[in-house]
Amino acid sequence: MSDISLNIKHGWDSIAKPLDSLGKFEKIVMQLGAIQKTENPSVDKSALLVLCADNGIVEEGVSQSPQSVTRTCAENIAQGITVSGVMASHTKTSVITADIGIACAEEIPGVLNKKVRLGTRNFIKEPAMTSDELEEAFKNGASLVEQCRNDGYRIICIGEMGIGNTTAASAVAASLLGCRAETVVGRGAGLSDAGLTRKRDVVQNAIDKYRLYDAEPLEVLRTVGSLDMAGMVGVYEGARRCGIPVILDGAVSIVASLAAERIYPGVKSVLIPSHKSREPLSALVCEALGINPVIDADMALGEGTGALLMLGMIQTTVDVYRRSLRFRESGVEQYKPQ
């Protein structure tokens, strides 16, 4: 435990309440302090980064929606009129929507252009990305964090939008965890039984074709990953360099964090889990990372919605840490560990 974290622990113990009675939330404030390198962590200025990209694998019928939906949703997210926009207004969070690989050539109103290419390739036919494209996605994600730092943001929520990206996330998760597709593949945005079977077959066939159980994490991500996940890996490593905490969202962002930790060991120190997604891969990846999300609400929306809910609780917790009555002022004797 760092000196900053230890001092924040002493600060929690000085508050007139039973010791450790806010459980995980006390540890989160300690983590925030360690990341920001201050005994008075701040979450007052926050940003939601929503990375949007298309996935060539939708050609295989693994999604109930056409690829064109990604572009439409990205514009709506940027306007702040979707679920994440409403949630962001409650936490006074700026929504920054970035096109890192949407399959349209024109600029999208309100959406930052960080495009690497017009969506990934169909990974059943060929690898999703080249090495250069993967590296560009990393750099573009990191540049978003650097801009947030320059603009004074103290904490980032991560989100994504991309038709077909849970198929890519499942393929990456199964490859990195060394498990069969049926263990991790879920229904995404609402596949039928037949669609779920097809999705599982696509994922397993890709793993077998490229021998991904034996592949390095970079190769797995390049072969069957998505541009939004690759951008997230860049966000996470950029956040470590900039000293900015990142609140994870659901399945896609959690798989990206597993890939990031395998590629950049130690990067999970700046990542704060929010919720356990409905997708079956979520619990397995969290176990592999040794993280334990606070929220278990059967959510599967994306867009950063789980991260924003978690941000609201963290903002409340930080305010409690700052403003609560201390034992020395309360007339109650200081509690001591038993």
C-alpha cells in the first residue's frame, strides 16, 4: 500500500462511523488517491469517452441489427439524447464521442474523427486488423486521454458503440482465457437461439483457424478484436501515463482491460470496475483480472451506462470522505481495530 493510500485509510478511520463500514468504496477512494497522487482525490470534472466502430464479422449474421446502426447511434450519443447522455447530465459529465472505425466515409456531426479504417475486416475470412492499424488505434485512444488531461478532467468513464462488437469481445476473451466459445458467448443485443448458436460457431471457428489459444495477446487482438477495444487499450495505457483513473463499463471494456493488462502489465492499477455485465464472459474476465465490480444489475446496454452509474456513487463517496464528521469533533471516542 502506498503512503498516499495509507494516509487516506487513516482519513477514513478518523470519520465518526464504524471502521471499514463503507467497504469497497473506501478502497476506491484510496485507489483514486494513489492514481492521482494526492490525499485529496477529485472526481468533480469527469468525461465519458464513447469509442464507436464497426465490425466486419457482422457479415456472418452474428447481430440482429445492420452495421448502419453504429453510425446513427454515434450521432445520437454525441447529441446527448441517448441513455448515456441522460445519465451523464446527472453527474455533470462531458460526453466525448469518437469515431475510431465506423464504416462510413463522411464526418459525423458532433463526433470526433479518430478513424483508423472503415470498420474491421471479417475475421472469419482474414484478420480483423493489420499491426499498423492496431498500433494506430492504440495511439488514437491514448491521444483522447491526453486531451482530457489537458482539458482538466480528473476521471474518465469509458463506453463503446459498435454493432457486432460483443462477438469480437467474446473471441478475444475465449482466446485469452483458453476456454471454449460456448462458455463466453452471449446474446449481445438480443440474438435468437439460432443466432446465438451461429455466433458461438463463428467465434470457435476463428479461434481454431488462427490457433489463438497459443497466440500472444497482441496477435489475438489484431486477429479477432475490434477497433473500439483496441482504442480502449490505448485509453487505459494513456491513463496510466497521465495519472487519470478510468471507470470500466460492461463486457467490451472489461475484455479490453484484460487485453491491456496482458500487453501492458500493471495497467489495471488505474482501472475501476463498475458492473458485472449480463454477458457470460464478464464474470470470467473479472476473475482473471482479480477485480470485483460493485454493481450487479443484469445490465447489457453499453455506451458507458454502467460506468456513469458507478461514477455517481464514487462522487458521493468522495464527498462523504471530504465532509463527514470526524471522531475528534463528534464526542465519540475514536474506534480502533480489534
